[in-house]
Amino acid sequence: MCWAFEPYLGGLIDHQTSVDSTNLWEMSAKPVAYFQNQVSQMEVPNTATLRMCHLCGGGGRKRCLACNGNGYESCFSCQGDGHKPTFGNGGSSGERERCWKCMGSGRLRCWKCNGEGRTQCQTCTGTGQLKCFVRLLITW
């Protein structure tokens, strides 16, 4: 047995009791198929409790890792310069034109957070709460 958690999506939470008061040897479990190696997982009754998400601190959102929370990334077309060299007949003419992808700013809105700098927490799926419980692992 081990502690586990999952996003809390609503529903009843039983009051937490001691795991020692639940006789794990008397829990009903059946294998999916006989004479085959398999692992079953089940929640131990009356061990669930509601906790604040440890990753986002209960806010449901966290700093975007793609843009480091800035909301923008360096333009891949001009490498953040905002301008691109123009190429004339047979080579570089030395002139520069504004980058069409970022309109000369050198930055693009972050693709992952859409410029907000924060994304939904994947641990709690944005709810900010986790259902913590004891999980029983049975190896057949």
C-alpha cells in the first residue's frame, strides 16, 4: 500500500480514519484473468482526505515553462532581432527589412499560455485541490 493522489473533481470525501482500522486482508479483489501476471490498484475505503495542490499552491495555475512566465518567446524567424537581411541578385545586399512574422518586435506570443505567462496546473487539472488516499496494490 502507498499514499496516492488525484485531482479532486467533486463528490463525497469520507472522513479520514486510520489505515490500521481497515483490515486490508479482508478487502474484496478479483483478478481480471486467472493464471496471468497482473497488478490491480484500488483505493482503501475511508482513507481519503482533501488537500490543497502542492504544485500550484491551490491556485490551479502555474508559471508557463515554455516562455518562463514572460508571455512571449523570441521570434524563430529573425532570432529575436526584428529584422532580416534582404538578399539581392547573387547574394546579400546588406540591407535589412522588418521581419514579417513578428512585425519587427522580435517576439511572438507564447504558444502554450497564449501570452498570459501562466498555464493550467496538470497535477490538479486547474481545480487547486487534490484527493489524497491510500492505494492498495495487489500483484497476482
